[in-house]
Amino acid sequence: MKRGAGGENLLKADIKICWVMALRSEAMPVIDAFNMSIVSNELLFPVYMNAENDHALVISGTGPAKSAAGATYLKSFLDVKSYAAWINLGIAGYFKEPTGKLFQALKVEHHDSRRAYFPGLRLSKFVDGCALSTVSKPEVNFPDQVLYDMEAAGFCELAPTFSCNELTYVFKVVSDTPFTKASLVTKKVVTNLIENHIGTISKLVGSIGELVKDEKNRLVISHEVNHYLENFQFTNSNRVKFQQIYKKWKSAFPNKTLNALNYTPTSARELITRLEQDLLDEVKDWNLV
Amino acid sequence: MIDTVYVEEKILDHPITKNVIKSVPTADIIKINRYQELFNKRYQNFRLQKKNPSLILAKKYDNFVLPVPSGFGMNAQKNFYFSHMYNCIYDCRYCFLQGMYSSANYVLFVNYNDFFESISDTIEAQTSSSLTFYSGYDCDSLAFDKVSGFSKHALDFFSKQPSVELELRTKSIVTSSLMKRDPIENCVVAFSLSPPKIASILDNKAPSIEKRTIALKQLANAGWPIGLRFDPLIYCSGWENMYSNLIADIMHDLNPSSLHSVSHGPLRFPKKMYKKISSLHPENKLFSFPMIEKGGIVSYGKGIENTMSSFLKMELLKYTTQSKIFRCTV
């Protein structure tokens, strides 16, 4: 695989914010704002990333299937972990003026299948909310009081399975209405529409980043656990048991480390028993903090 | 503050829906078909969703009234519960709702009258038994009352059913709907209580014990029957003094005749539920305690449970009679 500027950072990247965007003209302001570089020109989908701020972006092309495929590709290509957030940002039609307004999609319905998705936590401090309908061709009649796009339902079908629903977000900027025809929306207009909201988008990313941090703290397995898992023979059940008892032990003794126990277990079982005994010894003086 | 309300299309014009929406004027209103579209779905994260839950207004079609699990409740021969709401505005670390649902959004069923009709049918079918109906099983009975207005409807109904009891179980101090009406003899306001230090750590977003104590005494003075619920009992260093002082503080200047019942129960979880809840909060010391699993139930174990239970009973007997003290086992 031929890699570009981001290639050498692929292995050490711990991607936390994943962008899935249909068009290059939509993506460019985000790529610039978060200083992402293209990983390679020769991939199935163009992928950009910044290993310093842990952002990655894929340009999926239009349509729900491509959006889902692009997200899946990004997930597997960068081995994105289950605590990362997934954001679909793009332009959308809306039943009324003005164009240029940014919305958080609170309900995404696939027009053809009628399947509905409810992505994300509400971020009402920064952005208004609205329902969205994903249609197979650009909407010109705007029959309902909702946003109209061509990707979000495909994105919402898969992205929550990579992390969770509360780390999946859809944001749309109104580009066309009954009075502003889609045919007038040039690439430059699209770029400007997104660019105008980079300030708000950065704030949204800040809030989402806090959720990612919270989820990573909950899920991540510490280095010292990995060290013992690599250096001792664990059965599958002992492996799970060790991770569980370690979490309890660490919660009870946050300042202790396994290395500082002055104790060298001869087996995985012995290590688990030692941690269990530490907890039992603490029962009499148990504190809740 | 509720900033998003999802409403089933069929109940958009229901008067309760309209009142609720009026009480959250800045919220976005999103139409849905059925609440199950977004409640308790796969890939939802209770812990994250709890940071900003949305409200879902829905209609319930069946199972309005259900028998309570055995070991729950007082001395009525038959106990039932009804859930006009799923989930709670508080975030108590031991709450079983975290393990019950993958969704922290609040579901409010607006067809209150269907609940009351079903309760009437249950009462008619059980003429030979004493009955108690619990409203605070899947939610706090009063905490959401400013938005739902449910207690007024429930009290209007139960005031006309003097042969059965209603228990409103709560940690809330939103008691205005009760204080502005005459007390109803068969409606018990039961407060969930823990020692202040424990509550300050575990009862996130809930009113302090000091405030709950003031609220329960105000209701008692106004003539409402009061229940005290020490459930779950939480073990930690110094628990004896903590519970002893808590009981003394509550009983101080509480009119004994206003005390309907006192119950206490152990901290217990079905194994699967414990696994789910503890995985949501692996950093919390409540879940790092070396619990014992027996028969599919995770608990402190019989030793601690019995010691705490006996102690509680001994302390309570200083202030009330044995006939008012109950030990719950679920």
C-alpha cells in the first residue's frame, strides 16, 4: 500500500473522532480545520487523518450505501476503537429558508424503508435539532417539515455498531430549499456553507470529545494488565476474570500498581487470588470513595 | 432541563401530551411512531445517554398493572405495581434501572386513565384481599411531577378507592401537589433514605437527605401517612453509626402516628444485571466490593445482610413498633 503524509502515523494513531462525509467540497473545511492529511490517494476511499489530534475522515461519495461502506472502510483501515465517535456532516435540503443553518439530526428516517434511527446525545447548547429524511434522489418538493439528505440513514445503520448510538452524530447545513434550488449549489457554495460553521463544529467536537474520553476511561485495558496477560498463561476464563478483578482492585486501591506489590505470582490463578484477597482484607474498613 | 421530546404521532393531541409539551417550551418536538423505535435498542449506552436524557411521550396498551415480585412490599395480601413512567431523573449508582434498560431516556405514558381503569378492574377482581399499589417501581413517583402532573391524577383516583392503598415512593422534595390538598388516608408517601454521607456519594442528582427529611416531616405534619424506606442498605466502614444517626434524625419530632411503615432491604442484583451495571461504572467502589454470588443473585452475603438487618430493626424499635417494620428481600 502506498501511503501519503499520514501513513507513518497509522500504527500509533488512536483515532477518536471519525468523519464520514459524502463530498470533497464538504470535507475540505473540516480537513483544514483539524489539520488532516491524506493517508493515500490509492485507497478505495480517500482517507485523511491527523494522528496528533486523533481525527480521521473518509470521503464516501453520495448515497446511504456508500456512506455505510465508507464508514466501515475507515473503521477497519485505521482499526478504530470502540470508544471513538462517528460524525456524518454534510449539506441537506430543508422545507424552508434560510439556507446556511446548521442542524443536529435528532431522528434519521430512511424514506424508502421507513426505518428510523436516533443518533447521538442532544447538544442543544450549540445547535438546533431537527428530523431528517434520507432520500434516494435530491428532494425538490419538500413535503415534510424535515431535512432531506442522501446519506445519513446508511451511516446510522452501521456507525453505532462500531461504538454506540450516543457516539454517533449527524449534522447538516441547509443548502437548498423550495426557494433556493439545488442546481444553484456549486462546490464553492458547499464549501462555504460548511466553512461558515467551523467555529460551532469545533465546539460540538469538543463536547463529543468529552464523551469519547469518558468512554475510553471506562473501556480501556491498562498497560499493566496487558503486561501480565502477555507474560502469564491465562485460560480464556481466567483472562476475563483477571480483567474484572483488576478493575475492582484498581478502583479500591487507585494508588497501587501491580508492579509495586512486591509479590511475584507464579501463576495467573495465584495473581487473581492475590487481588481477591486484597479486596477481602479491605472489607472491614470499606469506604465508598 | 428536557431539550428534546419525542412524541408518538397518535397521542399528539392528547391533553396530557399538550400539558407536558407546554411545560418544556424550549424543547425540540420530534414525531415518532412507537416509543420502542428509540427506547432500549441495541448499541445504546446508558451511561452516556444519562448525561442528557430526552423525554419520550407514548401510549401504553397493555400490562398496566402487574403483581410485584414476592418479597417486595409490606403486609398487604396482594401487592401490585404500575409504571406510568420508565426511568428516573436521578442517577443513583445502585439503581436497578441501569441494568434493566440500555436507554436512559424517560418514557412517560400519557394515557393515565387507562392505568386507573385497569387498577379499578384489579380491585374488583380481588375483593377478598387487602391491596397495595406501588407507583415508584420503574421510576420515582414524584420527581417528574412538575412535568408529568401524574400525582394529581393518581391521588384524585385513589382518594375514591379507600379500601386499597397507594404507595408513592420517592426521593423527591417536589411535594407541592400533595401539600396543597387534604391528606388522603390510603395514600402513603414513602421516602427512600440512606445516611447523608452515603447518599451524597451514591444518590447522584437526588435531593440531599436533609432536604428529604424536611419534606417528609412537612408532609407528616400535614397529615399524610409516611413510609420510610432504607433500601438498599449500603455497607461501609462506620455504617452502624451512620444508620443509627439517620434514624434518630428522622424520628426526632416526627409524629409517631404519621408513620405508616418502615422497610429495609439488602443491596442485591440478579447476576446479569450486576454484571451490566458494574461494567457501566467499573471505577465506582460500590462495585469493587467483593460481593458474593449465590443462586444467580449478587449481594454482600448473608453475614453482612443479617447483621445490617438486625441492627436496623433494633434501632427502629427504639422509635416504633415491630408491626410497622418490614424486611424486603428483593
